[in-house]
Amino acid sequence: MKIIPLDRYRPQEQATELEDARRTVRAIIAAVERHGDAALRKFSWRYDRVVPRRFRVEADEIAAALEGCPGDLRRAMVLAAGNLRCFARRQMRAYRDFSLDVAGGVTAGQRVLPIERIGVYVPGGRFPLFSSLLMAAVPARAAGVKEIAVFSPPTAGGRVAAPVLAAAGLLEIKEVYALGGAQAVAAMACGSESIPPVHKIVGPGNCYVNLAKLAVFGRVGIDLPAGPSEIVILADDSARPGVLAADLLAQAEHDPRAVALLVTPSPRLAAAVRHEVKKQLRQLPPASPARLSVKGQGAILLAASLAQAVAFINGRAPEHLELQVGRPGRLVGRFSAFGSLFIGPAAAEALGDYSSGLNHVLPTAGAARFSAGLSVRDFLRLATTLRVSAAGLGRIGPAARRLAEAENLSAHARSLDMRLQALGVRPPDFDK
């Protein structure tokens, strides 16, 4: 892992939108839209080398997976889901129906309505990320979503990975499909003979999944097109080098393109962490993506001061930010852009991935400057209402008419004129 002065660090450019991948994704979506299940079977064979007998998983298979789930894993899932539920229910308290008299006879209101049907993408392959199902489905349920359809790539035997099915069973989700990749996203958006379309798609995935989500946005909603995972750790000499190295490698093992950065003003700590990274890498499986991640994107950045470090981190807006410094409380308020913030030596980022109640579906690649992680808000629609009495129309109608007239929208002005005339309201002179 390289040690670099912070002011000399230049992030490696990562191709997040490949034209060949975009063309492939567009072709998949068009084929699914036109040919439905036949196209889904073709792409399932092409990309996963398996065609399930039927895409939808039988209820007894979900029940069997939950029954066969090891007791300790099941208890861990229950704890994680409980913490997520507790946090999501508290978030829901921020969203309430209300009505407000904005002027005499004019009542504006808000109704908080859940999205009716969502699709959750759960990555499979080497790492069946069943925790992503918890992260999506628990806040969706807290928001009041009625229908949750889960999509996950089939294994070599044509089945969804057992832990994914166990998590679905635990959450009492009955609609699970053995279907992955861009074709799953196309099925969620377009529907097919055997798969009803959804209203919004959530959940992380690879490059093709993310490009497909972007391609169908507008036809359906999406959460956010997440890129390679990333962590920035700000640490001083109070931190333990072995713990820092472990946290960096934990993030690096997500993907060869994952970004793991340590920022520190301490050359001594930088050298110790580099040594620990080398040592701990030898303990990981030979095929671990962490090896390529650390070599390609990983770095230890030497800051001239804490102020320089804070400015760098705010500019980068990392997905995950850890503060492992002697007095983290004095720095918390200085950070303005991050997906999730982990404060102090015990707050491991891995807790945010699993059992803390935080959501691990977070903005990457600087998107934390303008967006946030998955939450109950992603499953809600804030619809507005308006009630106006005759007196209220007299108070706000003339202003609306004048504004419409200034924008040369004569039909708008006429619509208001007809109401105002019917009530005998005379438009005021706005020039006075």
C-alpha cells in the first residue's frame, strides 16, 4: 500500500460507464420488453449458464431454507433486522400527514404514501449478499410497502443461494425470483409473462446491473446507481495499526476497484499500517479482490494538518468515513459530506454493513454531496393536497393570474380569470 503526501495524491480514474456495456444492457432490455420470458431464459443461460425450471422460487423452498439456516446465523439475522427496523421506524416519525392554513381559506396539505410494489436486487455469485435484502426490505416494510419482489442470480443448480432465501423467509417475503444481472432489472421494469413489473428498483449490483437501472429510470424509480465501494479513515497515533489495516482490507475485499484510503498526519502510524496491511493480506484467500484493490486504488495519505485532512475528505465525500482519532467529537461537526460516519475506535464500518441498524446501501463516487443512503424515504411518496374556499381564491387567485400572464401562459390566466369572475373578485393592481 503506497504512502503518499496528501497534496500529491491523484485518484486513479475509473471507467464507470463503458459504451460496450451500455449497448449490451440496452439490447437486453429491448429483448425482454419484446420477448418476455423467452428472452429471460436466453440471457439466464448466456450469463449464468443455467435456466431455472421456473423463475419464481416455490414457497416450500423458501421455508426449507429458513428451517435449515444455522441457528447462530438465524439469530444474527434476527438481531440485524431488529436494529434496522428500530432505526427505520424512528426515521418514519419524520414523515407525517399534515395540513396547513397558508392563507385565509387556503389549506395546503401533505399525505405520506408508500410505494405499492418494489423490486429488490440481491447480488449472488461468489458473495450472495443476503444482508442487502435486509437493508432494503426492512425499511420498505417500515414505510408500508405492500409488495416486495426479490431477484437474485441463480446458482449452478438453478437455485437462489440458501442464505438469501432464509433472509426472505425470515422477513416473510413470498415473491423471490432466481434471476440476476441486467435481465433481472429489465424484468422488474418491463414485466414478463411470469413476472409482474415493479414501481421502484433498489439494491446494489455490478456494472451491468447499475447501467440497467439507469437505463430504465423514468419507467420505474431507482434508488441510486452505486459504484465501487470506498472507505476513508482519518486516524492519529491513538489508533491501532492492526485495526486500521483490518478495516481497510474489509472494504477492499468487496471489489478489485474498491477504494480504501487512510489519511493521517503521523508518518509513524502510516508505516505501521502499511506493514500490517502486507501481513494481513497474506492471511486472506489468494483470490481475494482485496489484493487488486489495495494495489490499484489503496493508499495511505500523509496530511500536513488536520485542517488539510478535513478539507480533502469533504471534497471527496466518501461512502464510508471512519474517525479513529483521540478526540473524535471535536471533529464530527467539521464533516459535511459522507454516506455514513463511524465515530471512535469501536465503530467499525463492518457494523454498518450488518448489525448496527444503519443501511449499507450508500452513495459512492462523491454522490454523498447531493444524495443519501437507502432509507424509509426511498419507499415513500410525499403527495400534496390543496383546499381553497371562495374567500381563499380571492386572496391568492389574482397573484396566480398575474404570474401566469407574465409567463405568457394565457390558458392558465384564463382558467383563473373564469373563477375570479364567477366570484366577482377584482384583480388588484400589482404595479402599485
